Amino acid sequence: MYEAFYSLKKRPFSKAISPDDLYPCESALETQSRLEYLKQIRGIGVITGEPGSGKSTQLRAFSQGLNPSVYKVMYFPLSTGTVMDFYRGIAGCLGEIPRFRKVELFHQIQEAISRFFQEERMTPVIILDEMHLSRPRFLSEITILFNFSMDSKNPFILILSGLDYLSERLQLNQNRSLNQRVVMRYKLEALSEDDCKGYIQHQLKLAGANTPIFEESGLKAIAQRTRGIPRLINNVCTDALITGAANQVHRISDEIVYQACETLSF
């Protein structure tokens, strides 16, 4: 494998990266700052960005940094399911046996969240991913479910995450009530050319690289072809390393990067 050829201790550009090892670009730092603010005030937050921009990575880093004795994290990537699927999932994560009737299940969830917050001194943190795909009714139900004491209290943290289209959906008239209750929102931006180069070098350093592997022309080509999207950067770099090792090339140039882009069809 290419790890041995480039004298790497482990495979770089992996999704299974520790939150402590994330590259501290401006967008990532701002995201964590906004999420920290949401943690302090509680309520509803919205995180958006292009596909592969790192939304799930940032949410994972945030949730793993929460004290499990103070915060109860629930993650739901199944936003295309039914409202009842969502209700049952929430109830189950709260340690409840879901009731059958919707109205009973609704009160069961609200009571469980309030009990966690008031009696156990724990704040439920519900993360809903891929929310741009959710059904219209889903957003309306969220507005109702997370209305506590006539909207005077926020004994929870709710994070809605999705593509940029989510922000457009929230601005529709039927979602105006939910949109008005959002207390934190942020859009992850793509990496700049300098951050793209820094990100690649950071990943290689974590993998044990002692000498430069990508030439300056290769780094610039990656930044241009991927438009600074971390997921695309990971894919191109991995394919370029495989191609470079197969051809016994110790320094990866723009030519190999372009070959990788062709292989990946972008």
C-alpha cells in the first residue's frame, strides 16, 4: 500500500479522525464557537454547508466534547422518516418505552426532556442531520414538539444540519415560526487555497510524514479542482497517493492530481 512507499505510519485523510486532530481552519473554529454559544444559551441552532464541507465532522467534534454527565446527546440522520419514527426514536433515546398514540407520545417526550433537565440536571442535545431532505410536515412538528412552557423555556439543545437548501426551506411562510426561534445559525465555508494546502500538510503530518509529498503545483491543483471541499480533498489526495506509489513517484505533481480527478470524475 502507499503508506509504506511514502513512509507513513497510518493512512491519512480518514473520516475516523479524533476531534483533537481536526485542522483548525477559520470556518471550523467559527463553527465550534457558534456551537459553544448555543450550548450556553440552549435552544435551536442551524448548521448548513455544501456537501462534504465538514458539517457532520464538526457536529461529531462538538458532541464528543460534551460532558456525558451533563449532556445527553441524540443523533438522528433519518430525517426522511415519518414524524412517528422520529417521535419513537426520541422517546427511546430518552429511555422511554414509546407510547402508541401520537398525542401521548408527544407529552411523553416533553415530560422526559423536562425531567432530564430539571431533576437529573442534564440537557438533552438532539442533532438532526440531512434536514434538507425532511418532509414539510416534519419541520412543523419540530416547532410544536420543542415548545416548552408556552415557549418561555429551552430545556434542550436542538441542532438542525443540512445543505444550504435547508436555510431556504426555513424561510418559507409555513416554516416562519420555526425560523424565528432559531437562536444560532452558521454556514460552513469551503477552505481557502492556503487553508487547503495547510489541511493537506496537517493530515500528512498526523500520518507520520517527515518530508513533503505533494509538490506546490500539486497542492494548488487540488485546491482549484476541489474548490476547497474537505471531502473532495480527501478523495483526490488518497487517489493521488495510490497513483504516485504505483508509479514509484516520491513527489506528487499537478499531473498526478489531474489523473486522480479524472479517475474520480470531477
